[in-house]
Amino acid sequence: MVYAFDLSPSARAAVKALPRTVTVGEDDILEIEVEGGLTLWISAQRYQARVALWHPEAISERGLELVGLPGPSVAERGVKEWFAGALRVLRLKADDIAEQLKDPNRWVECVKDLALKEVEKVGAWATTKLLIYLIEKRLTPGPGLYRWAAVDSATPLALDHATPLSADDLPTDRPILVFIHGMTSRTLGCFGAFCNSEASQEWSALQAMFGEHIYAFEHRTMSESPIDNAITLAGSLPVGAQLYLVTSSQGGLVGDLLCCGDAALDDLRIDRFKRSDLLQQKRLQVKRLARVACPARGTLLVSDNIDEFLSLLTNLIGYIPVVGQSPIYQVIKRITLEVVKGRIDPTLIPGIEAMMPASPLVALLNSVTEAQGELGVIAGDIEGGNWFKRIALFITDRFIYEQRDNDLVVNTDSMFHGARHTVEYYLFDQGAEVSHFNYFHNTHTRVACTRWLLAPAGQPPQEFTPFIREHIEPVAMQRALVKSAGKVQPTLFIVPGFMGSQLQRGEEKLWVNYQDLLAGGLTKIEDVHAKKITATALLGDYYGALCDYMAQTHEVQPFAYDWRNSIRRAATELGKEVSKVLQRNGQPVRFIAHGMGGLVVRRFIFDHPTLWEQLCARPGSRCILLGTPNHGSHATVELLLGAASSVRQLALLDREHALQQVVDLFAGFPGLLELLPQQVRDGSDFNGHSATAWRRLNIAAHCPQRRC
């Protein structure tokens, strides 16, 4: 620690001297303690950038004035101001981790453990993964499957000095129970409540059914992805194992992967080294999955402010009895400080990436429709309480602006998504004692989880309720959507934005097909001149609800177009559809066009003035353009530089092509190039069609290389 200041009201009142000025390095870390005892970490450089954005008046020739937590004001967003109660300036010292990271000769063991090849070619991803690995390596016991029960013990076994098991150590002729912990935790951190006397009845009931075949799966949750962990666990299980799974948080993603049947895994091809074959060879039989607080659709907390998310997570773990004084807390705090310092790109941490709503893994699991095993979801929402309530308020102010229910880490609605099972039930718990770390400490949810595991097949406990998930289908353009049968209504064309239309070749869905994309299928849409590829529908995830709602008052005509090709070509196709409608009835014709779709409509107006005049002659005809880039979009430049989240997510999903290859593929789409920004006004804007401008950008910008 370099400096420490008490900024409480009493301390401020006692000091009558002039404000103190200190020099802080850009890579120093500010540790800001806000009222209520919460501590956040942020680099001095990023703090300065946020102050410049939200509070420019705090910057003068003398320096930067501390303004607490920079962000939108109460007037702008209607949230509480969070004032700093203390400030400490930290400077990380070199230690054995830093030294090992500097010396490539000491990477051999790490590279072997992480299955990395050609480290020098994988850039930031390998460096990030290696550093996280070095930090997580300090945790004991190491990764592996451990026996957690014994016939002669009425409580769970200690794991400190346990020996990992192999597939030969487990039975195939009787059911086994496996506990899978969540991110930044261990088995005792998640499920340690079963060691307490209050849970002796539940533990005895589990032992009565599973005997000594109750196991704990320890795994690295930051440096390894849920995919890696699922493969590792499968390797420790015997062929045909009869599995009952209990998962917490991110461990639910591992559980869902183990539930994917052979056909689903064959389609997913989730591992570029073809290790996914292991999951098929094992022929695992998942009987029941108790999935607790799983970010099955990602969590809104993992936002752009990932340093604040990790700060919050560190605070929460620090509040947990025993865990707050354990190596787990030190590990997550160290990772947080490394992210804040800027030595780690948080988006390249597999454990964090897997919890992002836009994560390819999240998209893949939500596309699985025939997962094996009966699913019991346990979800929760914190409501009321003392200090937990203050943390919940902080989360709402800084992260979850939609005011969604949450358990401090995962928004509740996300817990109900994931791979679809034939049998699905849920239990929802709400109250002051509910939190992401309390599900097994709370008697209600711990008992319910135990009863779910022990109930006979097809006979769920009465606490659980069956749920039917909404299945969002693509909105086909071959038929109009009409809800008021027999009533003549205005026609409404809904025109999607870039990448918003489904592309097919015959019966084969090419875009968007997550399973196919994972296996390198993006190249199937590379040839824009391929005549057999057609746009068949709007993507239901984005436009389904809009089409359904508007169908209450309109005859909705979803207009899908091939967004790879030129805007003029799409406008020609739109003109043909409009002409058909004008000949069919005399009702008004309306448009809702999103993004690039707005340019398609404008081009239609320009190229087909007669049709437009006929349309406008009908009273009530009108057009709404939503976010149309009339002078181009700088997001297109970002995409072509490989910096846009959309193309980076595709590169993460595509295990066969590097980021630059994905960017090059998109650069061949005329429709995308037509979205480049134009030089307008006084000529100071970036001209996306200028070779000189792009040469300047290529010098200034760095297109990151994706992981191998």
C-alpha cells in the first residue's frame, strides 16, 4: 500500500487544511471503500477516464479530484450516490507468480497442464489463461474427482489431503452422486453446509441411497471453461455411469453439458482437439440434475464493468464465514487486482466469458432440445434484509438497470434457461436470507434439493412445480401473421437489421446455426453469389416478440433478406412484396425497419417511386425507422478491425477459424461494406470508403488475435 486516506464525514470535518495532493501512477490501483463497507478496486488510469467522461469538472490543472464512484448522476439515472469512505492506493509487488510469468522457460509445466500448443502464437489469450492458472494453482486440493462419503462416516469426508479418483475406482452397477461447485469456489465453499449438524438428516438420507458413492468434483473455474471441466469430469467417470448431479452456479453449465446426448454432442463438436468424443464414448446416463442458481442464460452482472463485477464478487466471498479467511478469497482477490491493473483481459478469462449473456457456450446450451435426465431448477431472489439489502441496492445501481430479480450474482430469470430436458421442474425461493451463496445453508432449499435427488423417477417432490419454457421460433416470411381472423387490417412489413435474417440452403439452416458455426460452418455463407442460399425468416430471438405483438392490430409481413448482399438487391425484393400487397387490398401499408433494414426501405423508396406514391396515397400508411445508420455506422469499422463484440463472439464460437479469418469473411459481404460511415458535414468525420483513412486506422489500431 502506497497511501491511505480516511474520507469519512467525521474525518473530513476534523481536517481543516488544504486538500492533499498525491502522485499516483497509471498502473497503480485505487482501493475505494464506500459506505456500507463495500470495497471496489479500479486502476488509476481507468478511474481518470471515467471521471473525464462523467465528471469533467473534477479535472483541472492541479490534477484530478476524487469524486467517489464515477458514473451517471442521480438526476440522469435516478440512483443513489455512493460516496467514498476511505481510499487506499495499492501497487502490486513482484512475486513468484509475476516472476514465473516473465520466464517462458518456467511455462513448460503450465502449458502441459493447460494443453496449450504454440504458445507464442496465441497472444493475449494464452498469457491471460496462464496467469489465471498460476493463481488458481495455489488452491488445494487440485482438480479431480474425490470421494466425499464413507460407510463408516456420518459426515462428508475431508478433502484437504485426498487423492483424486480414476474411472476404475467408481462403480457402473449402481447410482453415484456428484457435487459440482461454481465459479471462484470449492466443494466446501458451495456445499459445506452438509458438514454441519443442521444438515445431518439430509446427508444421512443421501448416504442411504448412494452409500459411499458420493463424490466431489474440484475444478478450476476461471482458467478453464465449463467445456474443459465437463471433459475432465467425464474422463474420471466409468463407461455407462449412472449419474445424479448437484450443481451450484457456473457448475450448472458443466452439468448441462454432461446431459447432452450423443446426437447433440455430435452436432456441437465442442472441442477443437476432438476430446468431445470422450463424452460420447463414456455413454453417461444422467438420471437427475439438481441445478442451483445457474447462469444458464448468462448473468447481467458480467457487464462492461467487469472490474466492478469482480470487486463485488470478492466482497461477497469475503462475507462468507470461513471462506472469507480461506485461500479461495485470496485467489479471487488476486485475480481481481490483476484484471484491474490491466495485466489480464477479463473477456479472455474462460470462466467469466462463459457467464456473459452473449457467450457462445450459453447460446449453444440454449439450442439443445433433448438433454437427458430430469431437471430440477432451484432459483432465488433476495428481498429485504439488512446489509444484504444494501449490497442488492448497490448491484441495482451499478449493474442491473432493468430492476430484475437476482440473488446478488445471477439474475433470476436466467436460471430458468439452458439445455431443454424432457422433464423439467423448478423451485423458487425469495426472501431476506436468499443469496447466491446461501442456497445450501438455507434449510428450505437444501432440503428441497435433497428431496429432488431422492424422489422416484417421474414423481417429483411437492415443492417443485413443472414449467414449460417459451420456445422462440424463427418468424417465417412465407406467411402473414394475423390474430384477428376475418378482419381486414393494415399490412405491416417488419424489416430486420444486419444479420437479422435466417439464411438457408434448401432445408439446411446456415445462419444462425450455433452447432454448425462451432464446427467452422461460417464459411458456408462466405460465397455471396451462391444461388441456393436464401433468406427464409427473421431471427425469432430478436423479432419474434415484436411480430407477435404487432399481429394484434396488423397483418404482419416479416420481410427477410440476404444481409450479405447489396442493399439495392434487398430493396428490389422488397418492392416485389409491396407490389403484391398493393394489388391485394386497399388497406394502409406500413413499415417498421431496424438498422440496415431502414436503408433497405429508403432504397426501395428511391428505386420505386411509383410504388411509393401509390402507397402514400392510402391514408394511414407510414414508416418507422429504428436506429437506421443513414450516414453509415462506426460499428462497421469496429467489426472490420476485429474489435466489435459480435465478431469476437463469433470467433470464440468458431473453433476452426481465427479472428482475422472471420473478419476477412465478413469483409467480403457487400451489404456490410455499404454500412461504412460516410464523410459528411464539415469533412471532419471518418470516411469509411477512403483508403487513406483505413491506412491510418491500421497503424493506430491493433486487431487482436483470437485464441487457438
